[in-house]
Amino acid sequence: MGTVETYRQLEASLGDNWQLSPSKHSRVGMLKEILNWIGHPERRLSVIHIVGSNGKGSTGVMLSKILTTAGYRVGHFSTPAILSDREVVTINGQMISEADVMFHYKRIMIEIKNHGGDEKTLTKFELWTLIALCHFAKQEVQFAIIEAGLGGTGDATNVVEKPLVVAITKISDDHSTMLGHDIIKIAENVAGAIKPGSLVVNYPGQDVAVFNILRDKAKAVGAVWNPYPKPQITLIRSSPKGLVVNADQLEGLKLSLTGAYQANNLSTVLQVVTILKNKRIALSDVTVAEALAHVKITGRMEYDSENNILYDGAHNPHGITSLVAAIRSWHLPFKPIVILGLIKGKNHMDMLDELLPYVSTVIAVTPDAKNAMSADELAANIVMMSNVDVEIADDSTAAISLARQVRESSKALIVVTGSFYTLRAIEREEKIQHDDTFCYCLKQYS
């Protein structure tokens, strides 16, 4: 990485890779030392640390929206980004400014260079973790919601020594090549985020062996396992627009996130809400209901009702299983048309096995990533596995145009999925088309 003076240079130098490379040694100690050099900003924060394999983004955005709606100043760190890297650091839903990114970046790099390091010392995820902690402390947020990237023990976010709450989402074997060879090893890694004195909330329906590992870890380090009853949640209705559920005394609760699996993520969120209420944090039922009715996550079961397009970064078998379960529950009049791009090494055959019986057409694209599966290879796999119609698109413009052409004779849902890289390209293309149309309309009336 060369000398960086502007945000654009920084964004270009960091690239698109949010994933950490496997490492034999934890780098958390190094990151703690850097935080020491800059005055330990993380110690001035009330942190809700979210760890696990699936559902961190949904859990984080629901909590952020609830606390923001209640009038609190809330920082939220969540990766990966879809359209702009600045999306990963927000306060009350507003992205960090380019000027603030550069202020914190230069401050961090001065200390690193003073101690013998350089611009290559930190990974992209590590750098943004430090920027988030510095920014939230400087802006004096009342709560900082910090989502882990990968695991717990060696994750950069594990620099937080005294989280207020550790919220554990669904643990699966998605990252077995990096965190361990089975779900037990992964659970042990995630459990490393449980700290003495913290309150621990667990996803309902966690694997029994995983549950035991987490509970034992909490007991061993002196953390407090959630002492309050889990909410009783009943799913009333599911559609692309969201869910309607009963959650204890909250009857007819509207959740604008779609997918029946969100009911379990909601349980985790409401457990945290109960803990905060018992710490005398003002959170009324009316506030909770208002927030959940208007919550939204870019690229995660994000429904565009105007264009009947669903964006979902289902990049692993568990994610595809959840997406398919949602599609089946909606009883759609036509099978969806899917724009699909996959990354190699993600159990793609299992993902295709799960998805293909429930779609009419697949438009294969090549994600803009080093380890992307080519559209040609993806299409060949689909042809060998099923009778689903397959088209190959050269780029995002061709993909969205093809999808619209295919559904001209129906009102079929278009689903964009398989990789965040695919979502990024398609959402950018949609934004460009929308802006071009808007500009054209202005010219017509000017």
C-alpha cells in the first residue's frame, strides 16, 4: 500500500476483500497494543458484541434501530459493505464521512509507523474495526453495536475486553476451513468472545453441543448467562414485505425484514432488549414495535417492492436454505427468476441442490472477486444438475436486463443472490438506471 492522502486512495488501496486469511496466530494482542497507543477508545464504549456464523447483520440492525428510535446515540459496525466501504461504520444510520475516515486512519497510521509498522500492517477488516472504535468514542455514542467478522477468539472485534452484552447468533460450519474442522471447533472459537462479567444471550435453537460449549465457557470465565425467559414468538404471516408475529405481549408485531428465520433472530434481539430494560434503559413496547416495522438491511433479504426484486447475500448453504424456505412460505404464483453469482469453495453444489427446484430461470454471472466461479462454469453445473433454464450474462447491466426480459409475460419475483459481490454490482446498476431515468424525466419537464 503506497502513501494514502485521500479517502478515494484509501478505498482503492484496500480493495474489496473483507475476508480474513487463515492465521496460525491471533492478532488481537497486536490490535490491543495499537489501541493502547491511541488511548484505548474501546474502553469508553458500552458495547453489544454480536458473534456467530449467521444472522449477525439482522440482529445488529434490529438492535441499532430499536435503540436509535428510543432516542439513543448508537454506533453500529457491520461488514461487509455493499455499495461503499463507509457503510460499515454508522451512527444512528448515517455513514461515517470521508473526512472522519481519513482523520482516524491517519491517527492510527502515525502510531503504527512510530512503532515500526507500515500501511501493510493491518488487514482491511482490522483497520475498519479500529476506525469504528475510534469514531464511536470520539462521537460519544451511548451504545456501540459491534459485529464480529469471523469467529470470536482471533477476530479483530475481540479487542473489546468488557462488553456489556455478548449476543451469539446461529453457529454453523460455514467457516470450517478457517475456524476448525467441525461445528464444535467453531463454537469453541466463537466462545472466545465471552468475557468475565458480560451478559450472554444465545440464539434459540442452537445445536445442543454448541449450546453446552457456550454455557460452559460463560460459567468458566464468570460471565452471566441470560437469566430472563426467552420470548414466545409465533409466526402469523410471511411475505416478501416482511413478517407479522406475536412476541409475548407484542401481538401483531410487524417486522419489515423478510424470511421466517428472522423470527429466531428477533428472539435474540428481544432477549437483549429485556436485559437492557432490566438495566433501566428506557425501551418501551411502542418504541420496539415502531423500530421493527421500519428496519432494513442492504443486501440481506432486502425487498424492492416497486420493482419486485429481492436482494439477498445468501453466500453459503445455510443462507440458501433460509432463502428457499422463505420463497416456499410465500406461495408465489410464479417461480422466481434468479440472478446468481457464486464464489469458489463455498459448497456450491449443495447450494445449487437446494435452490434449483424452486426457480424457473437462472441468469449466471461472474462476481467481481479473485476467487469467483465463472458464469460459464456455473451455467454448466446447473445444466448438468437440473432442467432449469439458464442464461449467461456478461455483466450486471446484461443480467438485470435479461431478468426483466424473461419475466415480461409474468409478475415473477427477481432474486439476486449467491455473493455480496453480485449484489454490489446489481444494486449499483439499478441505482445508475434509476438516476438516469430521473435525470431524463427532469430534462423532459425542464
